[in-house]
Amino acid sequence: MTELQKRILSSLVIVPVVLLCLWFGGWAYRVLVLLVMVGIVWEGETLLGQPMKSLRGALLLLWPLCGGLIAIKGQWFAAFYLLVSSVLFGRRACGPVLVAMLGGFSLLWLRGRPDGFLETFFVIFAVIASDSCAYATGRLIGGPKLAPAISPGKTISGSLGGIVGAVILGGLVGHWSGHGWSFSACLTGGVIAVAAQAGDLLESAFKRRLGVKDSGRLIPGHGGLLDRLDALLLAAPVAAILALMAGEGPFWQLFR
């Protein structure tokens, strides 16, 4: 089986599971986010050389788990205090913990908003649209590299194609939500795409610095959780900031 076939089969399993958990919300969604947070810390700390079967490793895994449970209870001040306090583990070790908790908290908070399903759907699928369209456009058009020192495979044409894909997806979600076609929803899709691509590049720089190709082998054809979720881990906090600025309404109406 080729890597592309593995990638497609993995997506056919993962996407329906994510959609179902997102649709049902509640503990189905919360448990999924908690597991992802713990998995990201495991992968990130393992890449940094931290023995995860040690006491220190166990404490690092407990950090996002406890933070996520506190966030689920709605105690956001305590959750973010726990996030910030993770720096006590040291600058090198706190990176994966901070990334996992910030991304996880953002996804939990967004889903709990009045339009939480659509807002979380918007973020996740804007990221998927950006990634898929960037890949397809880059393969089709090629051209100058976007950041050859960090990720030689990414092209400027691919990046622009990814942004266009997320812009279209944003407009579609805005329309399906009953708010009609709007420049604001399209623009928000573009903002999410830029954040997603920045997250992807940051993870690529992290792996290149450590001299590894993949963050793990959990997902056939995709690598590890960090490889698959790097874009979302930055896009979700950006979306949460937009939601805070937008107030009660859907965050893609912020730019009206």
C-alpha cells in the first residue's frame, strides 16, 4: 500500500469520527480533545528526549489532562493559570505542554459558545481546505518555494491556493449558517488559513531543528498527531481571539 493510499484510508476513518464527536458535543467531543492534548504532549516531549515513563514524564502528561478537565468545568482562570505555570518545568520542556493546552483550550471554549458547532466546524474545515488546496495547487502549478530552508516542499502557489480554498470554505459556512454570503466570512477563512500555514511552518521548523521527518507514527500516511494537527493548533487560538472580539455572534461576522 502506498503512502497516499494510507493517507486516504486514514482520513476516511478520522474525519467521520471527528465529525460525529463535533456534532454530538458533550463528553464525546471533550474526551477527544483531552486525548489529543495528552497525545501531543507525549509526542512533543518524546521528540525533545524526555523519557515519558519517568515521574517527570507522567507529570507532563497530567498537566494538559488536569488543565483540560478544569476548562471543561468552566474554570477558565484556573485553567490558564495552570497553562502559564507549566513554564516551571523549564523553557525546553514547556513548549509541547503550552501548545497542547492553548490549542485544546481554544477548541473546548469555541465548542461551548452559542454557535459553537458551526464555529468549531468553520475552524477545522478551513484548516483542512487550506491544507488540501495548498497541496493540490502546489503539485499542479509548482513554482518558487515558500520557505525552502524550513519546508522545501511548500510553494508560494500552494500557499495562495490554500488561502483561496479556505476563503471559499468560509463563505460556504457563512451561507449555510443562515447568515448569507458575506465578505466577512470569506475574509475570516483567509485569516484562519494564514494562521494554519504559519502553524504548519513552525512545526516543520521544530522537526528540522531536531532532525526528524515525522513527529510520530500514530496515523498511517500522516505521521503523528503534531504532523496532522500543527496547523489547527495555531488556527484554533486565532479563532478564539476572533470570537472574543466578536462577542455573542459567530466570529466570522467580526469583519462586517
